[in-house]
Amino acid sequence: MHVTPRGARPVLAPDEPPLALEQVAHELRTPLAAIRSAAEILADHPDLPADSRARFTRVVLDEGRRLHARIEALLETGIRAGLIR
């Protein structure tokens, strides 16, 4: 999957083959698992030092952006393929 720079719309490169459902699931679950883990740590340990809280917060933000890019790429692919209008 080709993702364009931050802020731009991510798309699959024209020469990339369609993604198998298994691949799509992995692409979505990976960042979601990182978000959930970091959020659970933040929720379960309110006494974490500021630097640790900042690190886990950054994981949530970065992986949230990654997940967003993946979803946008999948939607763009579906639109180009005529599966989504």
C-alpha cells in the first residue's frame, strides 16, 4: 500500500494488485491493536511519569493517523473499482 505524505490523500499505486481480505484485516488490526494497548496503559496507570504518558499518547496519535490513512486508501480503492459510490 502506498501512502502519500501527511495531509495528502493516500491511494494504492496503480500497479498494485488488489488486497486480499486477510491483508486488509491485518492492515486495520495492527494500528488498532497499538491504539488500544496504549490507551489501556494510559487508563490503567494514571500515575505514569509525564514522559511515559507523552510516549503512549504519541502512539495513539501516530497509529490513529496510520489507521486513518489505511481506511482512506481502502475507500479510494473501492471507489476506483466501482464498488463504492
